[in-house]
Amino acid sequence: MSPTGRFITFEGIDGAGKTTHLDALEQAWRQAGHEVVRTREPGGTPLAEKLRGLFLHDAMDPLTEALLVFAGRRDHLQQVIEPALARGAWVLCDRFTDATFAYQGGGRGFDLNVLGTLEHWVQAGRQPDLTLLFDLPPAVAAARLSAARQPDRFEAQDQAFFERVRATYLARRAAQPERFVLIDAARSPADVAEQIRLAMVERGLA
Ligand code: TYD
């Protein structure tokens, strides 16, 4: 029997507090003896990390933005994600294609059908096994982002942009309820950690 890995993604608006919980889950899985590949998008390979720099900081039109992020995703899937899953690793990815639908589709208003076509070409049917969606009101998320931080092109957007991003994430979840776990990210870090722990136990991913 060939090994099958697990592909888990974390999603949510900027300031939702994903990082602490990604760190904790990565550590828990390592302690349980799994091979863990922790990665992120945009990025995850040398080429895709170069594209990330352009994507986050250079002005461009929405189609260019979508093509760049999918170009990086193609490389990431081929170089890192697919080989890891084939050897049975557990892949933990900070953002994936749901972010493209939410930010480029919802936030920027780019055509969701075109994004669906790109998703189909680039991913050849690959989808995360499970997606943790960190959900909270944009005003709460904005207050959490450090004032000292130099915002990238997305973090610099106004609250209405993040309302659209949030609504699009929630619509993705409504369309594919079995793939998503909704995390109430407005709660305390301890409470969020417990929501994640329970979701993982329920799905045999603890
Ligand atoms: P992230 O790595 O979460 O930011 P940071 O490391 O600064 O916390 O994500 C980078 C930004 O890119 C984030 O604002 C969301 C955006 N993004 C898109 O617009 N489309 C995408 O497909 C992805 C993966 C991210």
C-alpha cells in the first residue's frame, strides 16, 4: 500500500492569528512522530518565494496578480507538496487557493470563473484534505496587526476589502462544508487552540 500524506491548510484574513496555532500544530504532529512539511503560500520554493516578493510589494493588475500566485503554486505543488504527500508526510500550509478566491476574487473583485479555470489547470484535482478557516470581524483583526509593522499591498487595504475577503472565505466554506472547519478566531488564544485540538481529534488528525 502506498503511503498517503495529509494536506492541511490554514486560512483567514490578515490579523486572524494563524501563526501561533500553526507552530503549535506543527509541534504536536512532530511529537506524534509524523514527518511534517511546514510551508506557505505565496512561496514554499525558491522560485515561488521570489514571486512572493513581487506579489506582495509590486503594483500590478488583478489578472497578473492571479497568474503570479498560481505560477508559484504550480512550482510549490510540483517541488514540495506532491512529493511530500506521495511519501506520506503531513503537509501544513499557511494559505493556499482559498486565499486566491478570497483576496483576488472577493477582495479585488476578479472573475471567480477564471480563478476556477486556473485552479483546475494548476492543481489537477489536488485540494487540501482539511482547511481551518480562522474567522473574525475585520475590525478585530486590524486591531491585532502591529502598528509598527510595514504593511504589504494586502494589509494596507481598507476594512471593506477585508469584509469582502471574509465573506468569500465563508462562501467557499458553505460550498464545501466537509473540507472546512470554522474557527472562531475572535476568542482567546487558549480557546482557539482548544477548538483546533477538538477538530483534529474528531478527524483523526491529532
Ligand atoms: P501571509 O503569508 O499570511 O502574510 P504574513 O506573512 O505577512 O502574515 O499572506 C500574505 C498575503 O498574501 C496575505 O495578505 C494574503 C495574500 N494572498 C493573496 O492575496 N492571494 C493568495 O492566493 C495568497 C496565498 C495570499
